[in-house]
Amino acid sequence: MWIVLLWMLTAGPALNWHSEAAAGAIYSFIDEKGVYHFTNVPVDPRFTKTEFTAESAIIHGKGSRKTYCRKKKYHSIIKKAASSFGLDPALVKAVIRAESGGNPSAISPKGALGLMQLMPGTAEELLLYDPLDPEENIWGGSQYLSRLLDMFDGDIISALAAYNAGPGAVEKFGGLPPYRETINYVQRVLKFWKQSKF
């Protein structure tokens, strides 16, 4: 899978959507080879507007995060992946809810992909062909979470913090890093884990 980022800033009012693009709007499309293209100046008619939120973006999709969270279509995949990697399926579900709200097309401003918001480098390391494929993403995310739990001797707080901020940050601080985003993330996953049912 390839992701192409095109940041084209042009001057002048030649096209009426330049002002919106300069304000931060991002457009995307997937070409016939499966390559993802992103730009703030959509010169190709295949581009459609990508709506970014604080945590993720919904690409070519409709509906709120709550709507996505209510969908149960991935439960069987979650159960199988969690079982294969020795995880509680409710924990995997909680990570998905915290990461993407259950939206399989979510892409974060930092480039994290899919239900479990895997960074492209992590997805490549996990040998995922298409990180936006829900099944691949769940299997890859579950495998990665399992690795982090092994790395931090089963410490769920450290593993979740590493999932959010990276293993290096957890190792640097000897546990939960003092990052507000990471602290909030860990608290959110733990809350959703307690609420999750299978």
C-alpha cells in the first residue's frame, strides 16, 4: 500500500476552492492501483473532501463516531484476533472505540490508519497489505498490542501508553509518559474496556 501526500499551495484566485484549501481542508482519493492521495488543493476531479476531527478523519463516509461505535459487524473478527494473541476481546474493542470510534476509514492527522489507527510504519512492520481493511487492521492492531504487553511484562497501562505515544516514550519515563494526550487516551480506553461487553 502506498500513501501519496501532495501539499500544493498556489497563489491567486484561479480556482474558487483555494481559500478553503488554505484554511486547512484536505482532499483525498484512492487510485486504480490502491494508492492513497491527499492534497489541500484538489486539482484532480477524483478528490473529495476529507473531514478531520481532533482524533481522526472520516474518509468517504457518513455518520458520527457514536454511529460507528454501535456497529457490531466486527465482533467475530475481534474475538478471533483477540483469542489468537491472548487478549481480552473487550480490550481490543475498547482500543478500537478510543482510536477510531469504530470507523474503518478513519485516518488521523498524523497518518494513523483504520479501526485501530496503525501508523504506516507499524502496518508495514506487521506485514499488512491494506491497513484500511477492517479484518487486517484488527489482526494487526491486536498483534501489536500483544507485543506491547509482552514488552512491558503485562503492564496494561504501559502497553496502552506505548500504543498511543510509542514504546520509546514509555521506556524513557519508566511508565506512563506525562503527556496529557496519552494520559487521557489510557483513561478513555480503560473506561471503554470496563463498559465493553462480548
